[in-house]
Amino acid sequence: MMNVFSDSSSFSFDAAPTDEFLHLRARAAGLTFCGCAHAVFLCKLAYSLRCSITSHTNRGPLASGGDGDLCVGILGMGHMGKQLLLSLLEKSGIKPSHIKISTRRPESAVEFIQKGVECFFDNRRLAAWADVLFLCCLPSQLPKVCADLHSHLPKHCLVYSFTSGVPVTRLSRLLGHDFILKPQYDFVACDAGDVWLSRTRLTQALTGPLEASCPLAMSGGISLGWNWVCAMLYSLLNICTSASLGSSDALSLINSILKEKRPHTVELNAHSFISASFASSLTAEEPFPWISLTDTQTKKTPLLCFLSSSKPLQQCISAAYKSLLGTPAKLPVTL
């Protein structure tokens, strides 16, 4: 496993590092660890849900994947792209053949190609194929990337952006797409930032202590707004809508993957996601309306109100996170 800082000569020094330097290094490591952990969590939930939908409906493969397989694209193979790819390969359970990358420097991806990950430089082709597309490009590259992808993103493709300095509202306009999830990390005063430096390898940070990166109760000087958790749950709802799943079945499957191995937990219902007036008119066989993730991250939603006031739901999300991240990935058996 690659050291988080092994490809950065700037982290080599002759003199003893200052406290400020160690603080910044811990912050950088924490952002990488948390970003990868939360991305893996989302992918494992989406993968489980797609498999459940396929099994429930007996309608064969969903969208671009087969037998519920989740197709994951990574655009950009810089530091964050590489760490994300390593995390997905080791922790998500997604087969290497269902992960593809697009990069201008294919030589940086040789080790991953040898593991079965396909690499090419064709952003549109990647977008057309992926169910989840991770943007790991620099802010300076974003206008060109968005111009490439505009009008070429399938409605069902969830774009997950790690590009800093570009709010989700602007990104939505640049892409002409509203199925976008962007984590917004904030820094808080803390004396425990060295929790990230105590684990020099990414897999160590993704297996413990999981509490440090748990989205609803993060520590180590980094926090993540509850809007991210809400948008993640709304993204699961949209996956069901894309599969034309009735609202009753959608809620049943989402609840089942959240409470797996945790039978005593809160149940999400239609009122948890949408307004009371809309929920009361929604029939069991009718799919939920398509939800703009841009709105869920910038506006007060019914789910945000429910999550902020429901300790059982908060505990359910935290338990699901620790369970999924703490469970070794199992690749599907290929016959």
C-alpha cells in the first residue's frame, strides 16, 4: 500500500519540522483519509442498493453495470485520484474491471492497469460509462473538463467532486447537471489532529479509528456538514427513481441496506424525504420525483430537519458507516 505522502518530495526535510508544519501535514492527511473513506462509504451503499434492486425486480442489469455492479470512473490521476483508486480497490468490493480512469498521464497509472483497471484519456467516454464519476482534477483544469462533459453526462450518473474552490451551484451550471455531490470540509480547533499522522498508510486510516472520520461525529480537527449525509441519502433515492422503482419498494430497499445487521433502528418514510403535501399524494407504486442534489446541499430539506432532530437516525448512519468501512471487501466470485 502506498504511503499517503510517498510521492511528495515537499514532505521530506532535514531539520526538525515545526509545530505549524506538522499541523498542516496532519490536516492534509486528514482530508485525504476522510475524502477517500466517505467516497468508499457512498460507493458501498450504492453498490448494495443496485444489487438489491436487481434482485428485487428481476429485471437484469441496471444502467451501465451488469448484475447490479457499480461502474466507477475517476477523472484525474494526481495525488487524490491515486489515493481514491487505491481505497476503492482495497475497500469497496468493486471489481477492478468496473473501475476506469481518464488521465493525461497514462504512465502514472501503470500499476493500476496491471490490476485490471482500464485507463484512457477520453472524459466523455468515461462519463457515458460511469454510474459514479469522481472529479479529481485541479481547479485550473475544471473549465476544460466541464466543457468536455457538458451535455454528455447521463442523468443517472452521480458526479462526485473533490475539486476545491468551486461550489456545487457553479459546478452544476458548468456541467449542466444536477446530480452532483461535493463534500464540504471545515476545520475546527482541535488538539487531536495527530490522529491522522499516527496512521501513515491509507488502509490503516480506513480501518481505525473509524470514529475519527465518521461523517456525523468527525474528530481530528475536520468536520463535514450534515448536508453531505442528506445529499448522499437523496442520491440513493435517485438511484431507485432511475430504476423506475415504486416509492414503497424504494424506501424498503434503502431502509434494508441501512439497517443490515442493525435490526433496531429508525425507518425512513416518504415524509422523511419530501414535503408532507407531496408525500401524501404519492402512491406506493409511483416512483419518487427526481431530486436535485444541488438543492439538497444548499437548501433546508425535510431530510435535514429529520436528521438533525433524530438521534436514532444519526446513530443508524454512524453504525452503517462503521460497519461498511470495517468490513473487509469481498469481490464477487467470477466463474
